[in-house]
Amino acid sequence: MPTDASLGPVDEIPLPGGNVGGAVRVGDTVRRPTGPWTPAVHELLRFLDEAGLPLIPRVLGIDDRGREILTFLPGRVLDIGRETLTDTQIRSAMHWLRDFHAVVASFPRESRRWRFVERALAPGEIICHHDAAMYNMAFAADELAGVFDWDVAGPGIPLDDVAIFAWNTAVLFPDADAAEVAHALRTIADGYGGLDPHDVLDRVIVRMTESANRIEAAQTAGDPGMLRLGTVGEPASTRARIAVLAARLPELHEALST
């Protein structure tokens, strides 16, 4: 198992984001805090790697500070709220997400301890990434180059991952133009394939309500990463955005129908 006793803070480069885990780069690796869910996440990542799914970090072990060691994924992460994904970037991300769901459908279904739940998969469920958002994706120009931050993976349905991706595109922010939202939702649905953009829109409300509830429950349970989210206003800010989006649903569905 790799160790890095010779490395000190000067060798560590804090990575952007990190509201939950506080990831740092050390050479060509990433170090992140672990938790009771880490064995299941590492099993998942090794399964996906062995199945040949590209653009994911490989598990290298645990360092002498108890942090997981993962391979660093190169590429550029766009600034959410300031930058908008291109249609080609959206399609690239959705193609990968569809491939991930096809591969992970064969992951063993028995009970495991995930971050938010400990149980087996129910009929129709797969293990979702559960935070497949633009801030957890690196791009090389218009092509997806990597998907990271797998620590909240767990049971769900494929549409959950599509919905959280849609939620975190700039077009689903409160002041987004209805026509822009409709265009992005169509691009997401077409990129994934076989989805109705109306279903994606409706699932966003369900998925993000579940997300807010999970964060709140984890904060009550003392999860350090979720408590850090509280310092940036979560889940209150998510609940506020859900209310705005819910009020706009008729307008957005109408835009999707035109």
C-alpha cells in the first residue's frame, strides 16, 4: 500500500471546491478524507475500472494520514454559475453517464454501507454517482476528461444522475431564460438517449428534495463533510432554489412543448 511519510504540507496543493471533503493534490495523486462509506466506494471504483469504464480515478490505497489515494484526473473544471457548458460538452458528459449506468448495472446488489444509507439495491435501482455535476467533471476542450468525487455514491435510479447534472447547469439557476432551460434539457435528454426532457425536469425537483433531506439528516448525525456544507448555506440554499424552480414548472414545461 502506498505511503507518503516524506511528504509534507508544502507538497500538497488544495484543489478547487472541497466544501465536503477538502481534497488536495500530491504529485499525480489526490488525497481525500475517508469515512465508513469508503470501502464500498473503493469497491465500486475498482469494479468500474476492471470493467473498462474510462475517465474515473483509480484507487491506489490509503496514505499514512488515513486519507484515500486516488489518481489525479487532468482537465479543466468549469466555474459553475459563471460559465456554461457547451452543447458538445453536455452531450459528451451524457454519453459517459449512459455508459457508466450500463456498466454499473452489473455491480453486485447486496447491502453495503454508503454515505447516506446502508442497504441492498431495490428492483430497478443501480449505484448512482449522485453528484454527477459540472463541478465534479473535468473537460479537455469540448470532451469530458474525468469524473471525480465519488464519495456520495449509492442506490438510486439512472434518472437521478441525469437530474442532478441538469440542476447544476447554469440554465437551471433562478434567473435562467425559459427557452435556454428548454434547450439545455433537450440537449441533456438527447445526449443521454431515450429520455423525455419533461421527465428530466420533473425528476430534478424530486432528486434535489431528496438531496436536501439527506444533507440535513447527515448534518444531524454529525457527518463532518455535510456539516461543512452547512457553512456555505446548505441545504437551505438548495431548498430555496427548489421552491423557485417548482413555481416555474408550468412555464418551463410549456417552453419544452414549443
